[in-house]
Amino acid sequence: MLATGFGLGFAPFAPGTFGSALGVALALPLLRAPFPIYLLAAAVVAGIAIWAAGVTQRATGRHDDGRIVADEVAGQIVALAPLSLAGALPRPAWVALVVTGFVTFRLFDVWKPGPVGWAERSLPGGVGVVADDLLAGALAALVLAGGMWLLGEIGWLADPFGLAASRGVQGVQIG
């Protein structure tokens, strides 16, 4: 049940995308937590995903069975981590950032560039099933954080050199 994202892995098309949507739903309430708490929650979800994927892989005899979407859940939560630095603000820019994190994660998860593809091909068991998604999530998080930095959307990290103020850009107000 956990490996399939409470049944989302049985979707007739794009089960990974449904799993990623579950990851967004789980990440949203966590985004108001301090960044270390968010990372701890992401680590717990990743640990559960590794365990569940390993159990399912042993039961089915198939590596990274398409019905396993717990890996997408964990990877998506990693991808949205930069948003916890900005705070979960209900505004159109924030919604656009969530969508960007979702799409960027799905892109890296499907494309599997460099280390993402290596992890999927090379690592055994549940670790191999989940590691590529965690790496895809980390790459998506870097892209999201970079975009947020350019837009002045990362709170205390938004403008380390004072450049945004000179352009009239204001960062996120947390609080």
C-alpha cells in the first residue's frame, strides 16, 4: 500500500505523475516548518520509500515496478525543499513555484540525466528504486532554488550581494 502511494501506482496512465502529485500534497503542510524539520520529514519519507520499494521488489521480482510510486513521492518532497526557505505564502508566485518544482522534478525523473540514470541502473534493491528519484529531486531543487534566488524569493538567501534591491526587487516577507 505504501509503495503504490495508497493505490496511485495502479493509475492506468502516468502513475509516477500521480505519485509526484501525492508528494506535493504531503509537502504543502510541511512547507511552513523550519527547514531542518522539512529535511527530517523528507528523510523519513525517503526511508519509508526505500523500505516499501524493497519489500515490493522482493515480492514481485521486478526492479522499479511501475506501480511503485513511493519513490516519486520522496523525490517530489526533495524537489520542493527550497520553498520551505521562502515560507509557504499563499500567492500566485508561490503557486507558480510549486508548479515549477513539480514539472522540473518530473522532467529530471523521466529524462534521468547523469547521476540520476546511473543510480537507477547501478544501485540494488529499494535503494536503487528510490535513489534516482532523490537525485532527480535534488537537481530539481537546485533549479528551483536558482530561479527563486534570481526572482528574490528565498527570504534570507534571496539577495546575499544586495543586487535585487538595486533592481527594485523585493524578497519574500516571512512572518
